[in-house]
Amino acid sequence: MNFRAWQELSPEKAARELHARIRSRLPAAQIRAAIASLPPEAELAAALAAAPRERPLQGVPFFAKDLFDVAGLPTLAGSTFLPEVRPTPTRDAHAVEVLGKAGAVLAGKTHLHEFAYGVTGENPHYGDCEHPRFPGRTTGGSSSGSAAVVAAGIAPLALGTDTGGSVRLPAAFCGLFGFRLTPRDVWVRDVFPLSPTFDTSGWFTSNAEDMRLALSALTGLRQSDRAPVGCYLELPGIDADVAAACRVAAAVLTAPAEPAVRDELLEGFSRAVTAYHAIVSRESWAVHQSWANRYRDRYDPVVWERVNRVHNITVAELEQADRELIAVRARWAQFFQTYDFLVLPGSPCAALTKAECTLENRSRILSLMAPASLGGFPVLTIPVALGSGLSTGLQIVVKETSSPVIDWALQRFL
């Protein structure tokens, strides 16, 4: 069901339908893994009935990743203890508020990779979040629950965040459209942080038309007065079937990068992952340091290791990471003097099994995600089907949220 189909339902029927879809489309263990909070059916129906009239998203139910505050609900961030060190919010996050003003109605909150510090959607506290159509494979993370509810058809829209690919990767793995905004903008300033230099807000939809409607209502869409200029860059380390599918899909948008441009970008992005890790380590520790040691035993051990990793990074390495950040942004600035967009693969592989959620695969994923993260740019993710029925995606990196490339690209996938 797309936005319009949900809007055609009465509030009571929409609430009943959403609850029924949760029960019928997710096993009990996956309901716990994906959904952090859910209002009773009658409460949701009342909220749908009270939605502002004559608004573009009137009656569209949405979920919010549990990094976005909702007044009166504790924000867990995928942990078991955050409400013990952080007060229950008294106001909605900006993104939740803007969606509400556009007529959308919060249907619940979704779980995530603990503290958004991971790309696999694994969570020992609530359960690993699995692809709704391929049990045993991950949705990707960290916006795992948000991707799951949209991919399962439970709701047509869900908020996520993206620091190192946490909207882009789940969109690719789950065959969704995804959009990430920009760091330090109003959409992310009041979201529980992982790394403020890279944190962005964003959302998922199941189809291009709904993504266009969401963008039009929430950030605005601009039409292009000329054919935008872009190129496709195939980064190393991706599976052969994914590479082939991405090349075909990218050809709908643009040609491959010319050799000189390709070589400049590959060289410029080659150290992005190392810089990303160092900067996120420093900034995540700054977020957690006041309580980290006291609650050490309640972290996912893997997440604790990442939060604590800054103590193994030298001052010289952090300074080098800062220089690399500047260098990557300079490379992007040079690119955007000539081009309007860059297309990159959205994943190196199809959705991973639990056994495949290895350090090697995480590094492969981040090598695709880090360039746009360091650049701080908006990214539209387009799903790309694989022959197996699984999916990958394309990242369409643009200079600014108002870029007309976004609408131009979406119209090619309607």
C-alpha cells in the first residue's frame, strides 16, 4: 500500500490494518527486534482522526527510529539503559514534528543497532533484525527496524538516520528508496548522536512516487531546467553480480566516469574509511564518556569495543583523520565544479546472513559509504534488483538537498 492507499482508509480501518500487518508479516521474535513501541489500535486511530486536514501527508502512518525523541516516550537508542542516564523527552524531535505538521501520524518507534554504531542490524538485547522477505538475512543497519517495517509493508514511511550508511545500506538490502539529508542541519540537531560530524536524518519509502511525495512535503523538490551532468563510479570490492546490476541501473542515469575522473576519485576516496573510523571513535566517546564505564557491562560487547576504541588511537592518527576529512571534501568540491551528481554502488553484496556479518564485510560496506559521509552530502538511494530476488542499490550523491537532480532521478524510476 502506497501513501494514497493508506490515505483512502478511515482512521479506524487504517489503525486496524497496520496492527494486522504487524501480526501477519513479522514473526513474534522479529516484532520484538524491529518495533520499540507501538500505540494501541484505538490510540492510533484517534491520532489518525486528529491529523491536520488538507495536508500532503494527511493520514500517512510512519515509524521513527528510536533515536528521534517523542514527547512522553523514553528514547532507548537500541540500548537497555539510556533512559537511566537521559530524561524522558518532553517534546518531539524536529523531524517528528515536521511530519506531524504535514499530516503524517506516528505509528510507533523502531529498534536499531545499539546506539547506531553498526551497519548489520544485530542487537543482542532485542534481537537481530532480519529482512522481512528473506529470513536469516539482515536488513542492514543501523536503521534496521525502520527498514523492516517499510519492507514488510507495515507502514509506507519510516524515519532513519545515516552516519556511515545507516539509511543507504538498509535501503539497498531491502529494496527500498532511501534519502539522507546533511549533517548538523535542523533535521538532526535534536537526534541522539553517534558522531555529529557525520550524523544525518533521513527516511525510507517502498517506491519512487512516495519518495517524491515525501520530499515535496518535507524539504521541497526542484525541477531541473537542463539535463544534469553526472557519472558513475564503480568502487572496488563489490560482488560480480552486484557490479553488473549496478552498471545496468546506473546507465539509466549517466555514463561511467571517464578514466581521469575515475582515477582522481578513487585515489581521493582511498583513505576515507580510516578517517571515518577515527573521527567517529573520537566523537562517539565524547557522547558516551560520562556514563560509559559505569554501564560497561550493559553495552553490546561489540558496540562497547567501538565506543572505547578511541583510547587505542593516537593523537597523530586523529590529526591525520582531520586532514583526510579536509582532503576528501576538497576532492568533492572539485568534482562538483563540473558535475551535478555522482552515482556509486549502494552495497557491495546482497543482504548478509548472520555468518556473513564479519569485519571484512563491514569494511567493504563502509568503503562504499564513507566518501559521501565525509563529504557531508545528501544521498538518494535507488533499489536495484538482483537475479536472486535480493537487491542492492545505487547511491546518487548530490551537492545540496534542493538539487533538482533528486526529482530528475526519481522520475526515471517511477
